Amino acid sequence: MLIPNYSSRGLETVNKPSLAAKPFSLPVKLIFTDLDGSLLDHHSYSFQPAEKMLVELEQLGIPVIPITSKTKAELLPLRSQLNNQHPFIIENGAAIYIPCGYSSQQPENSKIVDNFWVIENAASRSTWQALLESETADFSSEYQTFDSAFKEHGPAGISQLTGLTHQLATLANQRDYSEPVHWTGTPERKKLFAEKMQSLGATVLQGGRFLNIGGNTDKGRALLQLEALYLQEAAQEACQTLAIGDSGNDISMLEQASAALIIKSDHHSAPTLARSENIAISTETGPQGWASGVADWLQVHR
């Protein structure tokens, strides 16, 4: 079973005691969570209202797996703050990071990077930057990329787009597989832009604030990949999974999990799902809604 070996991680926690690993209950339970607007507050990026629930889940042996549009550089310090030593999925499913030694053997088709087993699902960021530069001249005045904002104004350029501090903005720009786009044109033109990029082989995902230009990946497929590894290690055929998200780029994982928790947003409408069962929508926003929604799920699946 994928039970963490904490002594092999070498990760530093921030003002939190290390939590002992516990065997997972059977069947395996997994929580896959979006971050911004879900586990993290949309404005402050705080997870404090969910902290007690995170500790409870760790004690129950239920991994909380970040699955996000964020970068590896952003995730590493955040995992430390969360005292989370489980796998994580970056850039909308582009890569899965599993700490070395987390399971009995290294996953097939993975490579070792900085003490992680890494499964790559997408081409490099430079691939999508080249497409944007060479193929979207007709739209160039209607969007700004993270890359262009950083080149023009440094960290302040991305800070202006995101509200992040300069330090966090620098981490957000350390992307490996995708390019975020801040769209300033009309919705009609945005649709044409997305269609153009898709015709060139890119996948265009609408997040809470940005369009994400990347490979043929999504959070749902990455969720299934990692779930399969847990099941293989546990020698089980199925498990209970909860996906938590608040925006369009979360739809694929909200559809694939056993249960879906949609976090209410004050900034955009809830994503529309095809499924009609095992769906909950929080009455509170951000980490408050996250904590109460997970508590309700645990009541059903203990």
C-alpha cells in the first residue's frame, strides 16, 4: 500500500509537529483537491480554517493530494506549511510527483527529480510559448502571458495579475509544462483564440482567473493515473475518492472521482457537471467550505 515513509523525505515542516504515518483504512480513501479558491482562500491564500480537518485526515490515514494549476516551485513550500508529505499533481495534470520511497517500487515511466518519482504527461513550457509567439499575432493585443509580464516588469508584472507577493509571483513563473494567459479581450474573441490554440495541438483550460495553455492533459486523467498506482500497491480494485474544486479546470476530476465537492465561489459560477449523483456544493467559500464539505463526506464514508 502507498504508505509514506517519512524518514526518507527530508522535507522541512513549518511550526508543525511531524505526524506519524498510519495504515490506510480499507477500502482506500483518497482526497484530490484544487488549491486556489478551494483549500486556499481566493484572496489571502490562507488554509487556516481547514487546518483542523487536515490534521484529522492525516490521523485517519487519508491522503490529501493537491491537484492544481500551480507549479512545483509553488507546491514545495506550501506542502511544508500544510505538513503534507503525499504525492501532488501540478500544472493541471501535466506531471505527477511522488516522493521517492512512498511505495514499494518506482512507478513505470517515471524519472527521478529532486527525490521525487516524476510522471510527465505533457511537453515543455517552451513548446506552448513558441506556439503563442508564432501563431497568435491576430490576438496579441488581447492577452498577456506570465512570461511576457515577467519579462516586462519582473515579479511585479505577475503580482499585478495575480495579487501574489513578488516572492510567490517568482515561484508561479517557474513553470515546466504550461503557460498561463490573462485574457483582456471579449468572450467571443477568447473562444476564437482557444479554438486556434486547440487546432495547433494545445489544450486550453479555463481556471479561476487564467486560461492555461498546455498539453493534452487534465486533472481527471491525472487523478485516475495516481489512483491506479494506489490501487496497484494496495492490491485492490476500487477505492473511495473525493475531488474538490471550484472552477472550470476542475471539471474533469470532479467527474472522475467517486464523489465531487464543489466549493462555492464569490467570483464565478459553479462548474456544471454531467454527473448527477454524489455531488455536494458547499455553502461557504474557500477553506471554510472545504472543511465543512469534507466533514460531511467523512460522515458518509467512515
